[in-house]
Amino acid sequence: MAMLLAGVAMPAYAQERKPPQGDNSGVPDIVVTAERRETNQQTTPIAITALNAEALRANGVAVINDLAATVPNLTSTTGPQGSSDANFFIRGVGQFDFIVTNDPGVGVYVDGIYIGRTVGAMLDSGDIGRVEVLRGPQGTLFGRNTLGGAISVTSKAPDPSAFHVEGNATYGSRNRFEVDGAVNVPLGDDNALRLYGFYRAQDGFAKRAYDDVRFGATDRHGLRAALRLNPLSNVKVDIAADYSLDKSNPAPSVLRAIAPAPFFPAAAANDIQDPNNFYNVYGSNSPTANNRVWGVSGTIAVDLGGATLKSITAYRELKGFSTSDPDGTRFRLYDQLVDTNQSQFSQELQISGSLARDRLNYLLGGYFFRERAVQQLRLCFAPISNSTNVPNGPCNTWTQGNNQLTQSYAIFGQARYKFTNHLSLTLGGRYTWDTKDIISNQFFDFRPDAVGPGAVFGFGLPVALLGQRIVVPIVTNLPASRSFDQFTPKVGVEYQAGRTLLFASYTKGFRSGGFNGRLIAPQATVPSYNPDTNDAYELGFKTDLLDRHLRVNGTGFYQKYKGIQQTIADPAVQFRVANAGNAELYGFELEVTAAPTSRLNLNAALGYTHSKFVDVPLSVGPINGNKLPFSPEWTLALGADYKVDLGSYGKLTPHVDYRYQSRTYYTAFNLPLEQQAPYGLLGARITFADHSDHFTLAVYAQNLTDEKYYTFGQNALATQGVAYEYLGRPREFGVTAGFKF
């Protein structure tokens, strides 16, 4: 599900300010909150792509992972568990592992609130008012784990001005059925309530060859309530609560290759994927996910007359359960179950304003974050020898438990001073203190009937007596604690001349270190790894030309990514996180929006990223000179809309988009069978709206050319004896009807 639909970068569709009165053509201005306050995108010196609800719908963005189809130098994956996880990479910086001892490299924020886990973070797009993708480190104003960038989501807010109701219903391929709707109720005196709900279901797109069980189905629903209060003329209070349950059947894996092993049934080789039957699968279990997420938040803003004081308080909980079958065979070679329970509390205080006759704009703040994450990984591997010819038979098990407490404190600030009406200087900084405490435990249940010692040693396990069941608690309640701190600065220079902005900046991103949550072999202490940092240098411009009928925004960057936290395959422990040296990253993004007439809109977004591992320790393996995972050299998005006036009947808007990415490697080793060849996805949509915009009817197509592609994979022939990949979604069609009053 990493790239469900091709798309385009459409900055002109974010929250808009229309062109001057009387001019219905041209590219609108865009309001963003990339600097934690409302600004015009064209005067904000950050590489941003922003999309509003209309653009998300036009591009088929059902969940935020689909943003990768619209934004240059952005990729995403559900990761090795194939669940409803949101793992983003920006300019080659990110994280694909789901384990709670690893932190993401791109932070996801909803209404200013950091989402601590990628598990269950595949947010539904139905009630999103705007999404901003901020490329490059955002360590000053956003902070936690934003060394690659940030995804900032703004929900639709209650509107005190009028009562209105809206809804949509979709039916499409594989019995896709979706409904969502919202009601907005004014409560008088600038108070309002907004209620939203959705339900989405779709049959799976892959079929198990021997019993026709479907894989890759969608089943999720959710609710959100938002209340806006204005108890005093200078006080605004926003209270929100949300709940969602995702019971989807994630994308399945397929076996690409298998190596002989003493505990592998010979028949498993028959389950290698047939390229002529791309969506035929053989998995021993149908992957499942059950992610229950809820949260409450309160934001209070007080206008102090030359400054604004803001408090953002939030509490969130996740209960996640997922299964996967990485080997993709009908035998239980490597079946995995993951149970995750996470809760987080965060508190942020900000004061912002202007001084010196508005020449100095500033924002100061403090932040606290506390997270408890408890996760159990259960790996079912190596069928018991007397059952090797029985699909779905009993197997050996390894269980790993991690109970981690994270506490983070930060103080931050940023100020911009205008020396002249054209020239300004930006200075910012954040100091972060992180502490992580963990209790790790492990349980191993091994039944080695007729299994040779080679298989035992291959997993780093103690030699067991053959012919009997051995239960070995390898590590029990092993504690560890580490603390990290870092200063992350920002320095920028901006020059504004008319409708053109030139900017240069230096920023730093930081991600604290952590623990290896997969022990496998006995350990005296829980192994840990150190922080990684990202120093970024940018040169950019933003300009509106031809009387605002052409917008061109571009950014060039050079980044020094140091101490890279990388999940690697290791024959001694299967998988671990290592500080895998450094990387040199450089490239650019170029976004063009043209509105030659009031009816025609054209969009193009081009991204280029050069990435290469350097200074890699010998203990990590032969990755020196390799490309970073999920860092395609080129990304390209193209799109076009044309509005056809049907007079009193309404209007018709055909839309077409195309997304291309060059070769993508899934891991640092860049091996065959764990990479995706270059490919492109074509999408289309035709929307009819009545003359009052009360009713809409749209016909859509996704992956119109039925491109066959993968979203993640690992060549673990040397460590696990298998190479596998997860399937991308095939072509689909559908129709959507909507109303708004």
C-alpha cells in the first residue's frame, strides 16, 4: 500500500487565499503552519508541499501513506510487518522497522501533536483539512525525530458561521465500499461542534492458490469529534477526541527464492512466486491487523495583545495486533505475530509575537513527552521435523518482549528579524533531553526432533538434546537505561523581492539512540546504539510569474547524515540496529504549478536525491558505497485538471496524474530480490458537480495500466534462507457520490 495511486504535487490546492477580486484565474496563495503559525507558503523559507482535502481526494489519497504519490523525494512503506504502519522517508532519511525500540526518522504530527509510533499511524484522510510535507530537518520547531522532515496534518476545524453537513459514498473494484460524513453545528457566540465518521471496506487483491482465500483486504472505521469554544474574546479553546479501528488484512508477501536448510520442507520451493500469476500467494496464514487507536487533545490560545500564548495537551493510546508470513510459503517457516500496547502524553507551551514595529517575529516554547510502549514479538519458525510435510503444522517459537519508557524534555525558540523590507535573518535552536528505560525478556521453545545441530547453531541457540522438546528462557527481565541530549540549531537568510523569495539555511536534525529489541542469543545487557544526526544546507527560491499564472518553487540541498541508525541482517542475531556509518545526500526538488486559464491547471514535481553510505564500520557489513533504503534517485509527478462549463447543469472536471520513481532498494545491502525496478503509476478521475456545488459524482481509476510492483522485501537467504517481497495493489475502478449543504 506504499504507493496506492500515482499523483502530482499540487501546492495550489492547500488552504487557499484567492487572487485579487475580479481575477478568477491564477495560482492562489497558500496558508501553511510550517513555522507553527499561519504564514503564506510563498514567503515561508522551507521546502514545503501542501495539499488540502480537495487535492487529497482528487489524487486518491485514502491514507497518509499515499502521499508518496504526490510529493517529490518522499517515499513510504508499511514495512516488514506489512501492517497499517506509516513509515516515511524524505531525501533518503527515515525508518522502516516497526519495533517499538526504534524511532521514526520522519515525524508525523496531527494538529501539532507528535505521533510516537509508526504502528497504527496510517491515518485516514477523510477529515483532513490540510497536509504539509516539510522536507529537511525540522529539529527546531517540531523537534522529536524529524531529522528527515515532518508530515504535519491539520484536521478540519469546527465552523461557527453556519450549519452544514457533508458526505461521500464510494463503490469500486473488489467490492470497495466506503462512506464518510460530517456535520457542523454552530453553538452561538463563535462556538461550534464538528462530528465526523467513516467506514471503509474492500475485498483482498491477492488469492491463495490452493484455497482461494483473499489477502490484502481493507476493513476500518473511525469517529472524530471537535469542539471550538471562545469563552472570552481573547481566548480560543479547541478540544478534540478521535477513535479508529483498523482490522484490515495487510498486503501479503510472496517467496522470491529459497536456500536449502535442514528444517525446510523440500516442497517449500514449489511456492516461489510465479511471475505469470503475480497475485497468487501461498502464505501459511492470512496476515491480519487489528489496530485500535484513540486520543484526546486540548489546545488553548490566549491573545495577550502583542503576543499569543498557546498550550497543546494530548493523550493517545494504541492497542495493535498484527500477523505476517514473511516467507510466503504454505509452511510455517517464519510466521510472525506482533502485539503492541502504547500510550503517550505530551504537553507543549508556546509564546509567539512580534516586536520592533513588526520587524522581529519570534516563537519560544517548551515541550514534554512521555511514552510507555510494551510489545511482544512471537516468531514461529522451522517446522518440527516430524511434521515438515504438513502445511500449517506445529513449529518452534521464539518470543521477545520489550517494555520501554521514554521521557523527553525540550526548550526551543526561533526568531526572524527584518533588516530591510527585503532582507531578513532567521535564528533558531532547540535543546532536547531524552531518557529511555527498558526491560527486555525472551522465551525460546525448541522441539528439535531429528533436527541436526547445524540448525541449532545457526540460530545462536544452546545445543539441545535431540529427540525431546526443550524450553529455554534465555533472558528474563533484563533492564537497561540510557540518556541522550542534543542541541539542534537553525540559521537562515531570506531575500524577498515582490513575488520572489530567495532563501539559504542550515538546519540540524537529531534522533536519540535506543536499544536492540531483538536479542536472539543470551546477552548480559540489552545492546544499544547511539543517536544519529542530519546536518542540512539548503538554497531555495519561490516565485510567481506571468501575473501569478505560473508558480515555480525549487530547493537544492546537501546533507551530512551521521551515525545512521539502520536495521541490518546479521547471521549471529538475524536482525539488529547498528550505527551504520554516514551518508552524503544531495539533490533538489522542483515544483511547477501553472494556471494558464481559469479552467486549466497543470502541475509537475521533480525530485532528485543522490545517496551513498560512507565510513561504514566493518561490523555492519559490505554496504560502503550503497544507496540508502527507500531513496530512489528520481521521483516525478505530473498532473492536469480541466474544468468544462456545462452551463446551468454544472461543470465537469477531468483529472489525470502520473507518478514515477526510479530503482528503490529496501535495505542497506542493495541485494537482488530486495529492490523495486523503476516504475510508474497512472491515475485518472472525472468529476461532475452541479452549478451550486451541492452534489458531486466522480468516476476514478487507480493504477490504470495495471503496473505490477512490490512495496517492501528482504533478501534474507544468508540469515533466514528465504527472500520475499510484499505485493503492491493492482488496477481498480470506482465511482464516488458526494453532497454538501
